[in-house]
Amino acid sequence: MVIPSSTNVGNPSPVGDFPARDQRAISNCQSVAVGDLLPPTERRTDQQRPAAYNPASMAIIEIENLTKTYRVYQKREGLKAAIAGLFHREHREVYAVRGINLQVEQGEFVAFLGPNGAGKTTTLKLLSGVIYPTSGSARVMGFVPWERDNEYRRRFALVMGQKNQLWWDLPAQESFRLHQQIYRIPPTEFTRRLDELSDLLQVRPLLGRPVRELSLGERMKMELIAALLHSPEVLFLDEPTIGLDVVAQHNIQQFLKFYQQERRITILLTSHYMKDVAALCKRVVVITDGRIHFDGSLDQIIDSFSGNRIVRLQLAEGQTADGLSMLAEVESVELPRVTLRCARSDVTRVLARILERYQIVDISIEDPPLEEIIAKLFQDAPAGRNDVAEVEVGR
């Protein structure tokens, strides 16, 4: 779902479960941004930025000790317990984000990874101003997101792959016209940007078709166009390729890579597809149990959390795999191809012994799949207790 800075945002859980200030934030999401939206070269002036914003001295995204907790009603099973719950309720507090600290520089493409429930989407909602934090602070382009300043709302976009906000029964071009009015994009700028994005994503023939008739990949391309029409400086992407086939994933990856390099916008991406991460992001932030567990490059992840290497052999005709299990762990044997796994420190020794005993036609050495390394990183992360307290409250 693309959440423009001034359109309605769906409530992720019953409003009654949110603190009062979160309810006000959700209500405020329905307001419409005012003021003309000028081209980036005209509107990025010091007068329009907060006084504290100085691109030369501060990161474009700054997070300090950001925490978000939710109070969840504990419903017990059975009719008797349900009736008792009307008068005597039990709640527990759940940490979605636990005091994270993060800085992102302008023009960075950062992967924000973690298992389900780690706090990735909650963090993006906090940075986009959809919800209030329990404690801590954050500034994006010098703005406090949950203050929902109109200038800030015109300068970022949030795309959520599991939700959509284009009108289902109308052609996408009609939704784009709505975005033009919301953001007050001048007609010439709107036409130029729409033409550019449509050509880059190769969807110009589809603009007049109802959204319901588009494939999932085509709909996601339309969502990206809607998010980028107002030329945001910061883009939050929450699993934009979820459910897409390999071709659609590749096309969106190539588009995002090209667009980010051309415009130098800052992108924070969450994804469970490691191919997205490998293709797009140089920096990776891993969050588990609401805490940041790792912040660095992909190469650092591989070096730090992968102790093994994969050795692929093609044996000469007539050779068998007998005895290879004595030298390294045998993963698969499909003669003449054999796949071995051994410790990084043992690669040289193992290869020397293999070449002494076997005739090899071809050999390759590679790191384990990135998915395997990331999964190990998730598993090795220190586990925290998510439910911090159970509190009984009478109605």
C-alpha cells in the first residue's frame, strides 16, 4: 500500500487498543495536505526546512532510543471466561520496538531485515508518523514524524506490499489524478513524471485498465508510480516484492536500483527476499525482538556469520565420490557433480587433498546462500522476552 502524506491510513488493530495519542495520529492521517508542491529544485530551500535541519551536519534519518509498546487484551477460552472478561480483564504489554538507535545518511539504500514480528513495520510506521512512540525520538529530514508537519508529509512516501490504496474498480490513472490534487502537483510536472515512471516500469498500455484486472506485479508497479509522483526525498518500502514471481521481482529491483541512483533518494527497505537485498542494498540493519542486532555491509554479514564455504566439484569420467566424506561434509552427490561443505579455515587443506586423490574437471568455491546466513543470524540473536508484564484491569 502506498500511504501518501495526506490520505487515509487503515488502522492495524482495533482503535480501542491504541493509546489516545495514537488514535489522534490515525485520525489526523485523514487530513489533506495544503500548499503547492513545487519541483524539488525549487522547494528544497533552507526557509522551508526546520531551523535545526542542516544536511551537512546530520543524517537524514536519526533514531534515538525509540520504543513502542502495545497493551493487548488477553481473552481466555470459553463462555464463562468471556463473560468474566467483561468485568475483569487481563492485559499484557508487548514490546514492538525496544529502544533502537539508527542513523541513515542521504542517498543510502538500507535493508531493514528481521523475522516476522521483529519490529520492522512498526519502525516504518513510526518514521512515517502513522503511530506515536512510547518513548525515544526520531527525526527525518529534520522533522519529527508523528508531528505530521505538512512539509514533511509532502517529502516522503510509504509503500506496503501487503496492502494497496489504488481504487480497485478504477484505472490506475484516475488514482494518479487524485494524487496530483492531493499533492498539488503542477500539470506539466505531473505529466512529465507520470510519463517517465510509466516508461521506466513499462506500464503505459496498462494505465487505462481497471486495477482489478492487473496482475500482482503490475499492481505493484502502479503502487510505486503513485508513491513517486510527488518526488519524495525519503521512501519507505515494506516488502514491495512479496508474492511476486521471479520476473516481476527482477523488474522492480532493476527499477528501484536505477531510480535510486539517478535521484539519490534515501530508501529504507524491508524484505524477506534476500535477492532484493543482494541486488539493491549495500548496508544491512538486522532487527530481532525489537532490537537492532547488526548494522553493517553484506560482506560483513557473510564474513561474521558464515563459518563455512561451499565447494562444488565436477569429477573426471570414471571417478567416484568414495572417500570424499572423510575430507569434508558431503551435501549432495549427482555424479559427476559433488557438493561439499567445509570450514573457511579448512578450504585450502581440503582442496589440496582432493586434488591429490581425484581427477577434477571443474571446481568452484562459494559462500553459503544469503538466506541461510541471515536465518542463522536471526537464530543466534539474543532472545528477549516480548511480554514484559501481565496486568489485570477491571472494567
